[in-house]
Amino acid sequence: MSLFTAQHAITDTEEDRALKAKHAAMWASGDYPAVADEVVGELGGVLVEALGVCAGERVLDVAAGTGTAAIPAARLGADVVATDLTPRLLSVGEQTAAAAGVALRWLTADAEALPFPDAEFDVVLSTIGVMFAPHHQQAADELVRVCRPGGRVGVLSWTPDGFIGQLFTVMKPFAPPAPAGASPAPLWGLADHVATLFGDRVDDLTASQQVLAVDRFASGREFRDFMKANYGPTISVYRFIAQDPEKVAALDAEIAALGDRFLHDGVMPWEYLLVTARRA
């Protein structure tokens, strides 16, 4: 069932609404479904397995993108809702699910203002998604709020020192200034940060660093060109410096060099943090 019309005000101010519209447009640029299909798609199943999703459970996938966690959860027989700020990604996910004969609901919604009552779901999860919501505490509050007491919350995020975290470090000097009040996405890859965000509202919090072994790229240059063409955050940075050929050349060189530093025997290790907890 498709529910692409937003049913909840994204934010309360014009400034925040503009910021969220910009985020949605960024993730709609390029071809993020290609990134999911060719590189990171398996991570959704990793989180679903870690949370022990079962048939009949009510599951919410926040910042679901194309449903790399939502679809595996639905395959297990869970009653799943997949939400994202970007309708285009949900549309791709809906088509993928339909082709696979998997039923779930798709809803345009903001991770910082989820349109659900308190304690609505048995499991609330997000795979390399909610980490990009600009206001970390607000997003964490929503994850916990819509999870029932005794239910499970899980997030999977890139670490600051891992490959994608370092990609953001490389891009930062070339990017526009971050909006006031926004926090860097890779902070979600620090266990202490996530524990502080959830606070005493959760029990049994476990956090482990793991690695996605990426063998998609033969060189740093190939990685760079793939991300320039497909990955919204990278596309956004290049658009910002498009009128400065020297900066473009410098960023080209730095991203390619980063890829080459991490590439060993045809494999790039992309480190992430997997966090699971139980709602107190």
C-alpha cells in the first residue's frame, strides 16, 4: 500500500521546512538506489537479524530509503511501515517489494516528527538513514517515543573513523557551512553518543563496530566517479564548488586518494556501528 502523502507537518518553522526540503532534494539527486543495490543493500538485513524481527511484529523503518531493512523485515512476516523524507526513494522501494511479492506500507515522513502515536511499534530501526537527520536528539527522541515499552530499537550508522566517515571529513572543507543546530551525521557511529541520545529510556544497549567488505571498486578513482554520479551528499558538495575548477580538481584528487588508501586486495572495509536496545 502506497502512502506517499505526508500526514504530519515536517517541522514547525520555515527555516526547518526549507532545510528538510533541501535534504529531500539531495537524496533524490543522482541514483541512491544504485548505491543501495550495488554496495550497501545487505546492511538492512544485518540490522533486521540483529534485532530478531519476527512474524507478526509491528516494525517501523525510519529513513528507510529504498527499504533495504523494511523489505527483509516484511519477508519475515512482520507488519512493516517504511518511512523516508524522499518520496522518490520510497517509490523505488515499493516497486522492488511489489516485484518480490512482499507487502508493506510506504509513507513520506520526517524522522524528527514521525506521524505515529506513542508506543505504536514493537521494533523501530534505521539503517544508515536516521544518522543524516540534522537534529540528533530530536530524531532519537522520536525513535524511542514510537517504540512500545519492552520493544526494540536498532540503528546502524557509519563511524567517523571508518571509510564513509572519512569521506565526509574529506568533503567538509569543500561543502557549504552546516545549518545552525545541525550535528555531523557520523556522530551516530560513536557508541557513547548514541547512548547519550537514548539515555535511560532504553535498557540492554549493545554496540559493536563491524565492517562491510566492499569489492565493487577497483580503484579510488572508480569509487569517486561512482559517488559523484550517484550519492546525494557527494553530488551536493560538487555542485557547491562547480564554478571553481581548482577546488573540483582538489576534491577529485582527495577522494580518489582516500579510496586508494582503503583499498586492499580489491576490497574496501566500510566500518559501521550496530546498536540495539530495549525500550525501558
